[in-house]
Amino acid sequence: MLSKVNSFGLLGIDGFLTQIETDIVGGVPHFELVGLGDTAVKEAKERVKSAIRNSGFEYPVKHYTINLAPADVKKEGPLYDLGIAVGILAASEQIKTKKYKDFIFLGELSLDGSLKKVRGVLPILISARNLGYRKFIIPKDNAEEAKFISGMEIYAFSSLREVVEFLNDENAVPAVKLETKTFEEVAKNVNNRLDFENVKGQASAKRALEIAAAGGHNVLMIGPPGSGKSMLAKCFSGILPDLTFEEALEVTKIHSIAGTLDLKKGIVTERPFRTPHHTASSVSLTGGGNHSKPGEISLAHNGVLYLDEFPEYTRSLIETLRQPLEDGYITVARANQTVTYPSNFTLIASMNPCPCGNYGSKDRECKCSPSQIHKYLSKISGPIMDRIDIHIEVDNISYNDLHSDKKEESSADIKKRVDKARNVQLERFKGTKTFSNAKMSVPQTKKFCKLSPQCEQLLEQAFTNLKLSARAHDRILKVARTIADLAGEEEILPQHIAEAVSYRGLDRKYWNI
């Protein structure tokens, strides 16, 4: 007997239809699984055999040929287990109806026949809906993330036995279709733990981070140890605009594939804040490996990538940031396949000015030699510095500031101004794929960053004196545009240009030793 069951696989963040063809004939007992599957797929035959037997069904001792089509696309992971089991039971006529032909099957099988969660259910559901598929059977543990996809008929089960009873219309308790959940229900109780009101002083750094949040700009903080750089970075996510449902789905897709999704929530409700250690490998940062999983760069999509002790990362690792900082995505090329993941994040990097951390300090002596300082700073290349819009110096806080009774501005108050500026940008870029000033294209920069003669003169002086690149020139314009938005100004004024230029001076101070 021959059966055909539909399932879905994953290629990057997109799902593709996989047809599981099962042919059972007499002869020498054998189980042949073809279709370019990885080790986890090939091992499915042992899991499926035991699951069928332990679920109370017959496993005929015959010759099995199972093909996963299309045969030229690599299949990865255990998500095909359920589809293979249903195919065998349908071909052996233990599933008595043709109901199975209407559904897409996803799920890993335990040896006792229970269904286990699988990665990537959300991106598969979105891809399937776009292709016109609406009916799914999935593991119960994946139910929460599936509830956020509207227009689908999804059933969640705990075991193979329950699935077969449902397909045979034998369920003692009728299967219940998953009810759609709204994003607002889950996101309403989100609270950020760290608040700018707990950060004493550092007014200039807070101002720079507010501009960065308002326009989606990248930031580099340079300062001695203990000056509060890490605290400032951790507070930064609290002033970013709330995730929209569309952004949350994009982020959830990536985290579902990576296996980092909170299955109780089913969806990411806060902007990601990823802070990989400087000893992280290239694969862990950029993505890849045997299954081309997303790395930290992609897991930070629509959120923040915080790199503390920036020069401590290897130079090659730092250089991998070039493409995502410029394009908003990263392409992971391996021998078997090439996968592209979205990586549109805000980079917050922090570093000491030298190995001991005291170079340029007014009250502490630097013990590093010029060659040591040069070697330390040279890990940060010019092209990387060009891609970071805002460079700020974070000094040690004074004793008086530390013990001051002055009430600091809260993150909630700063966020109100950020949200207002972002709304201006959303209106400005309405109908385009641009959502913030930092992501403006060259034509958009020319259109929305027109300068008066006075501003032109000021920018020309800065361009010449600071020996800026064309990329740095455009990024100054974008930052100035954001500063104007925060001030509620339609036109960019000289003071906005001046402030934007002031955030480009530290690379000359520290890198021209």
C-alpha cells in the first residue's frame, strides 16, 4: 500500500512543504528512509517503530520505503516523526479514513508514543499559511506559540494514539481546535527591571542613549572600569519602543528555530537583550553549525546586542558585524546550504580606553605603553567605527553625584519622548520598509535631511577637519535628523548638526595616539 502525508521542514526562517511518501510491500523486512535527511531524520525509523508498537498498533514485518520529497532539499531534525508514523499507519490501513490528507503533521515521537515539542513551529505555520495550508496537528507543548497565528485550524495532541483516534473519528473526548490568542494579552504585564532613575549622574551618556533609542542608532561607550557603562546599557532596553505584534512574530520565529523560546508564553514580548561573552565562538555569534541555527546576532533581532569589553573580542569576530550593521541581515554559508537570518539590532558596545582602563583619566595614572594601547585599540577597525553612529565618553562618577539627593529622570519619562520621536518617523516612512532614521537609504537621507546653508557650512567644516568618510557623513545626518525629531523640529538646525558631530570625535582622540 502507498500513502502520502504532508509535513513541513525549515530552511532558515522559512518553512517548505515536505511530502512523506510511504510504500509497504512484502518480501524481506527492511526499512529504507530516503530524501536527504540528517542523522536525526534517519534515526526516526527506530523511534517510529517503538512508538507505533507501544501505542497499541501493529507494526507489520514488511519492506518499507519512505521518501521525503523534495529529495534534493536537506531535511533536519525530528519534526518528521509524527508524519512518518501516520504514513505507515495509513499505508497499513490502520487509519481507516482519508482525513489525514487534509492535515500537516509536525512532532517528535518518544518511544512510548508520546509527542514531544519541536523547534520552529511558528515560522512553519506562518510559511504554511502564506502557501494556503490551514490545517495542522502539532504536539501539545507547542500549542502556546501556535495560538498567535490567526486563520488556522490547529489541533494539539499529547500522543500518537490520540492523533490516530482523532483521524479515525474515535476520540472519546472530541479534539478541540486551538483558540487564537492576542499579543496584547501576553505583553500587557511586561516590566523592565532596570531603570535610568537608579543611575546617578551621567547626563551626557543618558542623552546619547536617548538619541540612540529614538533613531535606532548604534552606540560605542568608552570609559574607565566602574564608570557605569554596563548599567547604562542594561537600562537602555527600557526606553526602547514596545514591540509591535509584527516585530514580535519576527523575533519569535528566530527564537523558535534556536530553541530558546519560552513555551509558556509562546511568543517573545520584550525586545531581546543579548550579551554574549567575549570568548564566544564565531558560530555562536553569527550562526551556523550542523543545523545552521541562528546565532546571537540574529537572536538580537529587533532588540539590543550588547558587547561589553569590545576589544576583547577577536578582530575577526568584530568584523563579522559589518554585514548585519549595514544590511540588517546575516548570511550563513556552509557546505550543505546557505541560510539568511534577519539581524536588525541596535549595537551597544562598551570598552576601556586601554588595557588598564586609565588612559586619558584625570585622576588615575595609565600604566600601559603606547604600543600596548595601540594594539588594544587596533582591534576596532575604521570600517566598524564608521558603522557606529554615536561615540560617547563615560567618565567616573564623582562622590557628590553618587550621594546626591537629586531625583534622576526615570526610564518611563525618557521613553515617552522616544515614542513620540519614533511616531514621527513611522509617519515619515509610511508605506516603505524603513521604520527608523538609522535605516534610511541614501535617497531617503537626501530627501529627509535637507540642510540650510548654515548647516551645510557647519557640516562641511566637520567633514574636512575630522577627515570623515562618506558613510560617517550620512550617519551624522541621520543622527541630526533624530535630534531634530526629539526637539519637535521639522527642519534640521545648526545645533542639531553640532550635537551630531560631537558624537564622532572620540575615535580621533583615542585612535590617533
